[in-house]
Amino acid sequence: MAAAAKKSQVRHPLFARIYPKINAFAEAHGALEHRQELLAGATGQIMEVGAGTGANFPHYPEQVDQVIAVEPEPRLRQLAEQAAAKAPVPVEIRAGRAEDLPLPDASVDGAVLSLVLCSLPDVRRALSEVARVLRPGGALYFYEHVRSGSPRFARKQRLLNPVWSLLAGGCQLTRDSQQAIVDAGFAIERVRHFDFLVNGRTTPSSPCIIGVARKTGPALPGTSSGAAHGDQAL
């Protein structure tokens, strides 16, 4: 039991302490509207992967019956539990990792990935797990920062990525999360590409996507190789 609990934890003590301030800054510059856009169509039984502090919880619409929120970092999970108590819909917090979700097969109507694919050690396996727990035709709601489509900006992201990742709990600037979702067997229903500007200026994580994908076929087999799909050496 203790070994299983330890396996479900990811500890980033420094990042967990500063992330609430980072999130508050982002929300003051537009992230609140992004979260509302992300969740506007959510319905039924929802699983949120990497819930962090629970920043999405206030924005779940009334047509959501329940949210099962999975978060591996203990400090962030504690903050998520506090946010769950104030949420407009029922929220259950569970310890767990995206690569080994603590839910049965075909048990939820929708899954939410919100600024999480950037930091997962194994994106391919995590998306395979999301497909496993989704019911046929289930929706994947995603909001991620991604590698830029501009070669010049993407080169800047690549150069900054080692330091960025070290300071930001393993977050990567160079992932093509939309392609990773497609490769995992999902069909993109809609997606909006935009630059998240702060005071009119770009940051290394400005290129973003918000969208919905559908489970349409079998997921790719998971892998424990540790090489995250979507990483690029530009």
C-alpha cells in the first residue's frame, strides 16, 4: 500500500510553492477566459488530469455531474482539495499519475488536460491512459502551451528549454501536443491556436492551443521508455 502511494506521487516542492503565484499572474492576464472556453462544453462524468491547485474547478458548468481530479504533487493536491470544497459541481481529488490513472476502463464521459502535457515524462503513455478511461466517443478537452509554428520562435524555445524545464517542474517548451493527441488515436473536433500575450508581449510559452478531441479508436500502446512523445530537437 505504501509503495503504491509513493508511486502515485511526484514531488516538485519549489515549483509547487511558486506555481500558485504564477497561476494568479496568468489568470490576471487572460487565463480565466481560457479556462472558461476550455470547459464550456464539458458534460457528464469528467476526469481532470494534473489538476494542480484546482484552478479549473470554478469554471465547470452545471451540466457536469462530477469531476474526478487526479494530481500527483502533494502540496498542489492539498490546494486542490481546498478549491474542490468551493466548486460549483462535485469534485473528488485522487492521488495519481497521468501515466497510470486510478480509474476503471471506459468510466468517464470526458477528460480535461490543462497545461499538463508540457510536463509529463511520458506523453504517449498518458494519452493512452486517457483513451482507456474514456467511454467510446468521449471528449478530450485540452488547453496547452506548445512549440511555436514559427521556426525562429521555436529555436528560441529550444535554446531556453533546459533552464525553463529546471525551474518549472519539468515543463517543456518544445512539445507538439496537438500532434501527440492525434497520434494517440483521437480525432480533433476543433482547435484554436493563439499567442497568450502578457501586456501585449510574447513569452517563451505564449504559443497555445485550446480545443476538443474525440476518442475514435484504440489508443497507442503505452511506453515506459521515458522518452516523451512530442519532444523535438529543432
